[in-house]
Amino acid sequence: MYFLLIGVLGLALKYLEIDPVAGLSWWLVLSPFALAVAWWAWADASGYTKRREIEKMDGRKQKRLDKQHDALGMLKKPRK
């Protein structure tokens, strides 16, 4: 996501001919988009995206269970 934001910012600066970026090559300005594509390809191929999705769903599930247990008064209390 960061590569995409950097690419859009660089593209806008190049198009508007803002000084430090205006002199750079188009290849250099567009390279963050290529890096974003490479990152997404790696993340999907390695299973990183799926693991993050599963962790997110497990977190939601645990919050929901904790909320239900709290409503029923079933939260575990530490023993003295």
C-alpha cells in the first residue's frame, strides 16, 4: 500500500512538474508501481495475505466470544 501511495505522489509531482521530481526519469517515478505489483504477487504466493486474513477473523471471533461470555457473566476470574 505504501508503494502505491508513493507512486501516486510521485506521479502527481512529475505531472505538475514540481522541482525535485520533475527532473527524474519516468522509469524512476513509475518504479513504486512495479514494486507494489511485486509485493502483492509475493504476498499472495507466500500465503502472507491469507494468514493476515485468518488472524483478523480469529481476533473478531475472540472479541465476539468475550463479549458473549461477559454478557452471561462467564468470564474467568483469577483464583486467589
